[in-house]
Amino acid sequence: MAFETIIVETEDHVALIRLNRPDALNALNTQLLGELCTALEEADANDKVRCIVVTGSDKAFAAGADIKEMSQMSFVDVYTTNLFADANDRIAAIRKPIIAAVGGYALGGGCELAMMCDFIIAADTAKFGQPEINLGVIAGMGGSQRLTRFVGKSKSMDMNLTGRFMDAEEAERAGLVSRVVPAKKLIEEAVGAAQKIAEKSMLTAMAAKEAVNRSYEVPLSEGMLFERRVFHSMFATEDQKEGMAAFLEKRAAQFRDK
Ligand code: CAA
């Protein structure tokens, strides 16, 4: 499908999706969110893709939901259309791993989009924030919920109540991002991580993603049971036999997603 607000390149089993509304710092309007969800779903369904990277520009991953578009909406508009529910649900349903490669601003919906991905690699230029309070609203795509799980109550309250930005170093210290790299190396590092994931058994990568995500939804005992049952089920796969045999034979595993 032809897109107008994103650019998709697929190479070496990795789909790289670039948000591309430079005049609006990649603000997430209805069109961009729709195209992003479609591109993610296409990548999820494409056998050649084994991992996905979502990124923006050097200046902005995304500066939030599109304020111009939202400014004229009424309560009835946003409530009846259930604004942002569709994007949240469609992104959460993607089963292949998604890495957010964040340079520059990741604010409001931009920070929330990064948190919807499976992990975040940040450039040293990255700035995260939930400044919705300055607009007379609160976060609407996970800034009060996911951010609190990432960084804890105190820092999440600070971000959501003051609207201040957090730089990459603070974000790494707080556990929001998994690594910080020089801005020039951001795409190389994120695509490199995606290629590493692409070498694994896709079955196992999807199961690992599902198990980690489960930990956000259920109490520890249920999460441990889910993990153990999924772990047990991996013993029904050829990739488990191959992975363990390869280790014992001191060779690289040849996974076949079976
Ligand atoms: N929506 C629409 N347009 C936006 C935008 C947004 N979120 N963020 C930036 N833009 C536009 C600006 O209006 C400007 O357009 P014009 O040139 O046509 O005026 C262009 O992008 C460049 O922006 P600035 O001139 O403001 O650039 P700057 O370098 O001076 O500042 C910034 C950068 C600090 C990111 C500033 O643009 C900013 O504060 N943006 C808004 C951030 C924000 O409040 N985000 C939360 C949105 S609400 C939300 O996301 C709800 C939710 O939870 C889902």
C-alpha cells in the first residue's frame, strides 16, 4: 500500500518504518496513525519480516498527537469515536517484536507510541515527556499508565504533572529506554538489534514477547504459570531440539520456525 505520512523499507528481514511528517514534527494525526497501524500489520503478516523498527527524524520521533487536529474536537467527538483506542489496540496486537528508535522529541503521544513498542533505543538527543497538562488535557495513549510501570509513580507523577522533558540519560537511568547511543548511530544500532532478533526462531521470539507483555497484565503467580506453560510448550518445537543440539555440538543453530 502507498503511504503519505510514513516511509517503509524492508531489508534483511527487518521492516524499518519512518514517521514522515517533518513540518509537524511527526505529530500523530489520524492519517499517520492509520498508516502506521496498517504498515505494522503488513509487516506482521509478511513472512520475510522478522522484526520491526519504528523511528522518526533526527529532530523528532513524534511531538505528540496532532494538536491542530484535536483542537476543534468536542467531548462527543472523541468519546464516540473512542479516539486513540483503535491505534492502541492494533499496535498491541502485533506479534512480531517492535523496536522504537527514538531521536529528538518523543512527547505526549510520541512518548506513548515509543512505549507501545517492545523496547526503546534512544539517541543521546532524545527528549521524552508527557506535556499534555499544558494543553488542558491528560495523556490519552498510555502516558499515565505505561510510563508509571516503566519509571515508577514518583517520576511518572513528575512528568505528567509538571510536563517537563526527560533527556536520554535520565530515561535510561529510570528504565524507560534499554540503551542510549550517539545520534549518528541510532538507526545502525536499532537495525542491528532487529537483525539479531531476526536470527532467532520467530516462534521463540514471539513467545518471549508474549510472556514479557503478560507480566504487565496479571499477578506474579499467574505470570509465572503462563511463562512456565509457554516454556514447556517450546519443547514441542523443532527449534528447541535444534537450539539445544547446536549448543552441544558447538555450532550455530539453524532455526526453521517450526
Ligand atoms: N501537533 C501538531 N503540530 C505540532 C505538534 C503537535 N503535537 N508539535 C509540533 N507541531 C508543529 C508546530 O505547530 C510547528 O508547525 P508550524 O511551523 O506550522 O507552526 C512545527 O511542528 C514545528 O514546531 P515548533 O515550531 O513548535 O518547533 P520547536 O523546535 O520550537 O519546538 C516542541 C518543538 C518543543 C516539540 C514543540 O513543537 C512542542 O511543544 N510541541 C507540542 C508537544 C506536545 O504538547 N505534545 C503533546 C500533544 S497532546 C497528546 O499527545 C495527547 C496524547 O496523549 C495522545
